[in-house]
Amino acid sequence: MRKKVLLIGNSEGLPGVKVDIENYKGFFKSNCGGDWVDFEITTKLNASKKDVISELASMKALSLDYSIIIFSGHGGQKRETLLELNSAGELLSESELKNISQRQLTIYDCCRSYAQPIMDSKSFTAILNKGLSDVSTRERYEKRIMEAIPQQVCLYACSIGEVAHDTSRGGVYSKYFLQSARNLQSSFKLVGTAHEEAATLTTADFKDQHPDAILPRCLTSQQLIISINP
């Protein structure tokens, strides 16, 4: 029997995605999951669209009897489900994952929210460079906030059962979160990205403190930002 599992993930600002990938891989390799072997399972984490498309073409060329394709990460909806593959905002449509094999299971662990309009980070950057010099930072900030879908984001300085450490310079997590928010390498900093960076630094300082978060798995353009490049 010719079969293949393809695990696709975008972990930008979503630490749970890497956990999903490992959990799925462990399940399929277990007895109850079908005893799949390593060469039958391929992982594409934060991969380029070109890389993913190439892998899909290779799978299709094998004339597989069965395939499982799982996506974990950011997604949205515009006529069909859209999957955001990486921090560059490259999108893969649901239709591009269809008919890869005779028998196929496809799982989408992502948001499918509509936004008006759906604007990716590249489009946003282009607009900023097109003559918004006369628009105040406050106005650009508010415009970008309103482009995010309605959501309830929860950030935690530590996990359940842990303590959050304090210093004379303030809370360790808050210090790193604000440091990340101010460290802008592009037009804006996403809340999820700032949290992920702060969480890594916090745990590096204090091994008993692991920041946590509840974040929507939506497109970059639909996520909340914490800061914007003036």
C-alpha cells in the first residue's frame, strides 16, 4: 500500500503548532494510529509555498492509495479556506490540497474567519509606502487594529501552577514583552509574535516560569498588533 502523511504548520506566534505537529506524528507512529514509519511522514513547518507545492506534486505523482494532510496554524476564509504558510504571509488555498490521492483525509486546525477586507502583511506594507506620510501614526495604528477580526486574546506571564517572577525593573515577562513590542523589524509587531519572543526570554531567565497564551489561528492580517513602526 502506498500512503503518505503530510504535516504542514505555521508556528509564527503560535507555540502550540509545534506541539500539534509532534502529537500527530506520535499518534500515527503508534499502534492505534496505524504504525506509520518515518519515511511515510513529511513535515513542512513554516515552509515556503514553493516547497509545499513541490511536495504536493511529488505526492500526487506517486499515485498514492491513501494520504493524510494536516494543517496547523493561521488561516482565514475568502471564497474558500486560506492557509498562511509562513511569516512572509504566503497563502495556500484549500483547493490546492484536494485530489492528491485516491483516498484522502485533510484536517484544518486553523481559523476560517472572514475579514473586510482581508489584507495580508505585504499589502499593508505597500500601502504604508504609497503616500501615507500625511497620516498620523495613531490613525495607521487604529486602522490596522480595526482590520483584525473580533477576538479575545489572553496572554499569561506563567502557566497554571507556576509563579511569575518580579524584579526591581518590573515583572520579567512584562519587561521582555515590551522589549519585543519596541523591537520592530517591519511595519508592525503582532501580539502573538511579541508574546512568543517574550516567553522564550522569560523561560531562559527563570526555568520555572513558562508564559502561556490563548490566540486565534487566523491570518496575519486578521491578528491584533501590539505596536506599529512610526
